[in-house]
Amino acid sequence: MLELEPTEEILYTARAHWFVFFSRVLMILALACVPLLLYVLVPGEVRTILTGQVAIEGNVAALFVFVYFLWLLMLWILLAIFWTDYYLDVWYITNERVISVDQLGLFNRHITSTRLEMIQDVSVEVPGFLQTLLHFGTIRLATAGPEKSFVFRGVGRPHVLKGFLMSEHRKVQEKPQEVRVVPPQM
């Protein structure tokens, strides 16, 4: 679970654009159709020759349906992995930090954060026609901390997120800093 400091509150949550997940779903749908297309497009004589050389006895159509359903099961698992990765990759912008949560597979999560005052540069890349049309792109956040940069690919409305990050950065820079003086020990 994400642990926030006592005075910290989440101001903005950024996720990948819906088209990022949708493009993966389209890829899975295309892969689901490949075996059916092969079965339909391969001529019957070639199928007879292939099944004769492999020595398959019994109902070949039932075997194809079984293998096809195994293929669909693997694609379904892949879809679940894609959804998990899409849903759990998130950026949280709080009043004090930027927190990046990257889901790497099913059982690996990488959480990094940087304080807003450590931000040095925020850049936006919107490289293609679809990205421009649908308003999504990549944000690169350069910091002065141990984590030199944060990259969030496929984020929706990256210019809005950049503006929000820069305004929060300015607020933190303008806020008077607490200075604690520790007396020397004798």
C-alpha cells in the first residue's frame, strides 16, 4: 500500500491513456483470429496431407477445437496481465512529492518518489498522429535526487499534467522553508 506522510494529500492521479490498453486488446483479438484464418485459408488437400504425415487418428476437428481453446486461454491470461499492468501503473502527485508506481509483471512492483522541490525539468513528447489526435504521450521528469529521471509513457493529456506539476513545483519553491537550528553539543 502507498504510505503518505501525515501532512501529505494526493492532488492528482495520472494513468496511462485508454488507447494504450485498447491497442493491446486489438493485438490479442488479432492473435485470437490467426488459428481460425489458418484453418479456413489452408486448402483441404494440404490439411489432409499434413494430418496424414503426423498420423493423427480420430476427429481432427475436435483436436483443432481443443488446441484453439488452449490458445484462447493463453490469450486470456495475457489480457489479464496487460490489464494488471495498465491499471496498476500510476503516478500520484501530492502536495509534497511525485510518486511513480510501476507494475512490472504480476508480482513485481517498483515504487519511486521524489520531492517536488527536487524537480529540475519536465518535458513532454507527443510523437505521432494518433497521440496528437487522442491527446496522449510521454512525460519525462528530471530530478536532482538519487532517481535521476521518471518516465511515464502513454499518459493521457501530458500537457495538462506538465502544467500541474510545474504549478505545484512553483508553490513548493515559493513556500517559506523551515530552518531548524541545532545547538552545538558540549
